[in-house]
Amino acid sequence: MRVAVCQLNSRDDQETNLATARGLLETAATGGVDLAVLPEYVDYLGTAGRLPPPEPVDGTVGKFFAAAARDLGIWVLVGSYHERGPDQRRTYNTSLMFDRQGDLAGRYRKIHLYDAEIPGRVSYHESRNVAPGDDVVVVDCEGVRVGLSICYDLRFPELYRRLAVDGGAQVLVVPAAFMLHTGRDHWEVLLRARAIENQCYVLAAGQIGTHEPGRTCFGHSMVVDPWGTVLAQAPDTVGVVTADLDLTRLAMIRTELPSLANRRL
């Protein structure tokens, strides 16, 4: 299975963001990939005041990427977009997965939201503007089980254990807009840990660069194998990197080091 992780610098112009994403998907398709993964908030990452109205799955963003998947004949994981939420105040942070025909194969709403109150330093509550999802989602991608997650989820290993054990995931996807100051120390370490402990391939597509004053993302999109080896990593620019997933190697690792089978809860 050949995969691509696409690295973007989405800003406050949705039309430009979508056009850039389409160009990266075309590059990935030219490289013969089966599945291309886009980062978190591929539709818009800028000031809240210019955010286009959030949409349902069959809105402009959903239709755009469904058409891209169909036209290019590849699976597309829309890392996330602003889905219309349960009330007027909040949106969902939602991943969409489309198959080669452009049909919706899976939808995942980000479960874990960053709420922090540090007196004198930080007061940030993602849950004021974003509603959490409830469902753990695994998609069958032509016989390969792909577990879905988004960005901050990466810090919660119990989610990935459920994806791997209950959902039978062989591949974990982590679209993200990981901040620069935490990404330098935590991004690769956490991705490799999730790969090793769950014996899965991990596909991590990140936003890169400055998106608005005070927000700069780390990038370093990468593909990690079940042994924790980084197979491919993007340079510090917008672009695409590809890798081939060897499912026979995954099965061998799980047989020779059966940590999933040996666990005791």
C-alpha cells in the first residue's frame, strides 16, 4: 500500500487552501499512491473573524474533496475541516475519508479538546468553540484497517489502543496542526511511541509555518513503521512525501514481538 502525507500552510483564504490541497493530491496521485492524508483544518486556519460558515458533510468542502478522490482515483483523508456543530456557538473538528469513487467511507469528530487554565499565563478552552466527538472510528480501506484521530488525540494512548485492539487497526492516521514549541520536543516522540506500542503504521500530516499572529505550526509530517522507524519525513515546506507500507512486515512484527497479545488489563 503506497501512502502520502501532505503538508500545508492553510491560512484565512479557504479557496486558496482548497486549491493548494488539490495540487498536493494531484502530486500524490501522480506518484501512484493509494491513500493521501491531509492535515488538520485543511479548509481554514486563520483568525476566527474570517472563518467561513461551518458546513455539513455534503457542503462545499466535502463535495470538493469527494470530487478530488473520484477524479484522481485515490483514497483521500481530509485531515479535518470545520463541520457545522450541535449549536450556533460550536463546530466539530471533523475528518472525512473518501474512497476512490468519491464516496464517504468514514467520518471522525475529534474527541479530545485542549482546555487549560494556568493562572497568569494561559487561559484557553477549545471546548468553548468546538464540540467533542464520541465515536472511535476505524475505516476499511481495501482490506487495510485505518484508525482515525486528530492532533491533540495523540497525547491519549488509550484511544489508539482501542483503535488497534477493538478496531483491528493496522494503520493510524494523525492529521495535525501541532504548535511549534511543543512539536519540537513531543511530535516525533509521541508518533513513534503510538506506532511501537500498537504495532501499527502511523501516517502524520501536519500544518507548517505561520497561520496568524501567535500561531506557528511545526510541520515535520512523517510516516512511521510498526517498529518505530521513520520511513519518510517532509522538509520544512509545503509538499508531499510518500512511503510504501509492508503489511507482511507488520504481521511479522506482531508475531515475533506479540505485545498486543500478551497484554494484561
